[in-house]
Amino acid sequence: MIDLHTESNFQKAIEAAEQLSVDERLVLLDVLRQRIGQTKRQELVSEVAAVREEYRAGNVRFGSVSDLMSELDEL
């Protein structure tokens, strides 16, 4: 959900982009896609590091789907 402050910033960004030429908008789109990709990669690296730490700490268990379902039934 977008709050009013974020929505206002979002609207400002759209209005600013509309002031650009079509070619500039296309460049902006490429830049945004690249930055979003970088952000997603950074998030994935962080998640992998956290999972590896959980594994090293012994907080990860292995089993089959049946094992999982049995454990859930016990709760």
C-alpha cells in the first residue's frame, strides 16, 4: 500500500518523467531497470548469506514433504 507521502513523490516522479523527451524516457527506463536488477541481486546476496548463517548455526533441517506434513500435524 502506498501512503500519501509516497504517492506524492511517485506523482512528482511521473510528472518529471513526462517533461523528458521520448528518447530520454527510454534511457531513464533502462537506468531504472538496471538499478532494480542491482537492488534485487543485492537482496538475494543478503538472503543467501542469512540462510548460510542459519545453516552454519544448525538451524536448518532436511527432510521430505511427508516429514514436514507430519511435523505440522504435531503442532
